[in-house]
Amino acid sequence: MTTPRDLLIISMDAESGRTAEQGELSLALAGAEVVDLLAAGAVGLDGDDIVPTPGEPAALVDPLLDAAAASLVREAPYESVTDWLWRRGLGLSANYQAVLEEDGQLVRRRRRGFSLRAGELVPADSPARGRAEERWTSREPVLVLLTEALGGGTDRGADAPDVADDAVATVLAAVNDAVTELAGVRQRRAIENAAFDNIWRATGG
């Protein structure tokens, strides 16, 4: 399993009450990919720029990470972590959901009462889910901070786990900032739409 896969499973665990908007989840998944690429030695950071390791990219343990590595900007000027999040993150949650469903790690749950929609995707009862939950319950810093960022981006509290690796900390900070920005954009649009509706009603439209 990889950090993005674990993050998706944790974020979609309906029984835990954790939910995430698709846009925020996509940004966090793109950040999780960079964390795993750093761990695999496939990239490094120069400031906040993602610099691929010289030479042909080595095959990674996961086809989705292979796709991430293949999409890296490999010549200067390199791409910043923030730019990567917005570019790579476009529709990324849907891609991960499709792959995990194909792999049997996500399943469609039948309607039960009125609490679940027909065909809702949920994590399967599988070893993959068990490993993801173990990372979460053990407060593994990267997974915890990525999951907490899905709440809309917040300042780290006193009880937030520490991340010793500066490059990883840079990626996590960028994810938090991007999620905060997205939440702000969504809020502004909601306010603008509400104002438009009020004007429309006032003019008898």
C-alpha cells in the first residue's frame, strides 16, 4: 500500500464519520504522492521545487505512483509543490477511486435504511483497510496531517504530530495551504451565488 491509497481509504471510511470534498481530497492525494516519491528517492526538493532524480525513472511499487513519476517536470524550471498539487490533483480522487474499486479495495454498498445512497463506494473489509486504519490509529504523522488537512486546512494544534523530514514538512504545508485556498474560493462562490439569487428574486426573475 501507498500513502495516497491509505489516505483515500481513511477518508472514505463512512463508519468513522470522516468525509472529504473531492477537490480537497485530490489535492491531498497529490501531496501524498510527492511524500512517497521522496521516500522512494525518485525526487528531491530544491526549496519548494520538485526535482526528479537524474536518470530514467525507476519502476515504483504502484502503477499510480508510476503515473505520478512519469508526469513530473524533468527539466528546469522545475515545478513547485504548489503547482504540482493543482495540476496533478485535477480529478485525482476519481482516478484513485476507480483503481481501488477495480482492485477490490473499494466496494459498492447496497442501500440500507435511509442512511446510505445506493451504490455508495466504501472501503472493503480487507487487509488494505486494516493497514490504513493501523497507520491512522497509531498517529502516523504524514497520514494524520494529510487527513486533518481535509477538514479545510487548519493551523497545526499543539497535539499535532511532528514531521522530522524538512522536505515532507514542506509538502504537508503546501497541501494545507492549497486546501485552505480551495475552501476560500468555494466560500466566496457560495456568497456570490447567494447574492445573485437575492438580486434575481428582488427583480422578479
